[in-house]
Amino acid sequence: MMLLTAKNIEDKILENWTEYQYLFLEFQSKFLSDLYSRYQSVENGNLVLYFAKETHQNILRKKDYDLNFDISYYKFWENHSEINPERKSLIKISEDILLPKETARRKVLELIQQKVLNKKKRNIGWLPNEQYKKNYNLFIDKEINSVCKLISYVCEKINLSISREEITKKIKDKFSFFWFHYLETQLVYLRLWSKQLNDLELALIFIQVVHLFVSRAKEKNLSHKDIYDDPSLLKEYISTSISATSVSEVTGIPRATCVRKLEVLAKMKFVTQDKISKRYYITPNVASDDLIPRKITEKVVASFSIFFFICLRAITAKTLN
């Protein structure tokens, strides 16, 4: 086993770039599509993640005063009921998730109407109704499994022998610890996309085009350096295309919206439309023109590598107090 550090994990991911991206984009596609499905927009979902992270952070603070405090998946909703949300201004929320103040206000009100957010002691927090809580346990189980799949991939690359079952058990035993770091990492990821495209649903749709492209490019398992140093290596895979209908079926976004947003991506030169088939493929110059900046992809990898490192360090530790 190589030395367990965030940098070593990052290096292995960059070395196995297209192979990793195939798994990662599949994972993020499902994650963002589920946000869209549950909250009627990815931006709404981003807000829920923001408040949920705060909830897990407040649960973890209880462990500061009681090292035996149970932060498991099985005690989560009981712990949740004892948490009081902190006061946050709309200006602070809008700055943190890169939404205009009035847009943040409107979306917070939408989520209150959906009974996902609510007020407790005059402060807004993630305080969903009972039906949401029942559904939460179903979708969070699937999400934990998806996270474990990625962690298992990292274990394989760094020659660390841990079973998927052991990873799952550890995450559920110390759920709020792991999920706080997971949500924090996803919020960083969404913030980077917000800066790049200013529309998280554009990001979700673009991911579908890239994922299809990577599904073929992974055959050669090109490294991150290979692709950015010599973008011509991608040419034989560029023509892999996807229809607006397929994008709609995968994401749950209405087809008409997909068409409109794919046209926006085409104007931004992220994708190109075949004039005959009307299907979309990744723009050939997407790497050489730095439309997906090298630095941003490296920031995403660095952020998730830190998350993987935190997880693996905690999983391999004898205790987590």
C-alpha cells in the first residue's frame, strides 16, 4: 500500500483520468439528477445541501462535549430534532452559493412551501416534514452506496484493501462526520460550476455529453496531463453524440428545456450540434481552448481527493472520537 495522503490520491486520479472520470461523471450525473427530481431545480437542491451541511456540523459539535455521542445514520433524525438552526442572512446565503439575493430569497420561499426548509426559533433551517424523512432514508442509502463505489475505486488505485461492506458500515456508524465532509465537497464542486456557467442545470446537461464521450475515451485510460498537453488525443472520440431526448430521459429535465440549454452550451462552444442528426457532441477544442479550464478540473480533483483522504483516514483508524 502506498502512503495514504490526499496528494497521492490526487496523483492517482490524474494518472487514471478518463477511467476515473467515467465513474465520477456517472456518480455526479445521478447526484445532480436526483437533486433536480427532488427539488424541481438543481439550484434549489444546492440550497438544501447548504442547510443540510449546517445540520451535520451542529450535530458534530455535540460530540465536542460528549465523545460517546452517537452520530450514526440510525440516530440521525433523533439528533436532527435537537438541533437549532443558526441565524443566516440572505446576503450570506447568496454569497456562499453564488445566487443573486432576490433569487436566493425566492428559492428559500419555494423550499419552505415544499416543506423542505422551515423556521425554528425564527431561523431558517433544513426542517423537512415526516414524509420527506421517510423518503430521505431511501435515497440516502443509494447515495451512500454510490459514494462507497468511488471510495472503493480509490482504494484499488492506492492498493488499500478495504471491502465495500466495511466502508459502508463505517460511514453509517459515523454518518454525520462523513456526510458533513461529503456535502462540503459537493458544495465546493457546485460553486465551481456556478462560477463557470452561472447555471447548474447547464452543468448537469453538459455532464451528459461529457460522460458519453468519456465512456469511449476510457478505453485508453488517458491521464489528465495527456489530454491537456495533447488535446488531439481526443479527436477519435469527439464524434460520440447524444440527443436532447436522451439527455431529458437521464436527467428528468423536460426535453424542451434540454433543447434550449443545449443551444446555450452550443453558443458558449462547449458542445456542437450535428446539423443532420441534430445530436450533440463535445466541442473538439474543448481542452485546447481551455473551455473546461485545466485549473478548474485540478481544483475538483484536489477537493474530492481531500474528501477521499478524510474518509479513508477515518475508516482505517482504530477509533473515531
